[in-house]
Amino acid sequence: IENRHRGQNVVIHLEATGDRFGVLINGMRLNSAGLWRGRSFQFDVTPMIKFANANLIEIAGGSGSKTIQKIEMRFYAKGFFP
């Protein structure tokens, strides 16, 4: 993520189908239970981001079929998060 985004909130927007899945940023799990159920999620990943460096985003799933329809990284001014 480019250094010009430092000072902004970094939000991952994910739309997916399937039973359960987990999301990791740079090896850190986003959700404490490890698994999410549903279709659309937004995660504030700002504390996990390495600005001016490469970042690893991992989507992990349990058994069954899963489909990722959309994954986006969005940037918001501090104090603004949908």
C-alpha cells in the first residue's frame, strides 16, 4: 500500500458466498472467532497494514464451496468509516 495512504483508514470490502471463511492480513486474523458467515463484510484493517510495503491478504475457508464475488481495498479519511 502506497505511503500516500498513511493517515487514512484502510478498509477491506468483501462479498462472498459459502458456509464459513476467515480473513488474514499479514498473518493476523481479522475476526476473533476465525470464521465469518454471510455475504458482505467491511473490515477496518488499518492497524494491520504496512504502509509503503507489500501486504498479504488471505481468505481461508473450511469445507464446502466458496465464491468471492468482490474484494476491494478502500481508503477513508480518519474518523470516516462506513
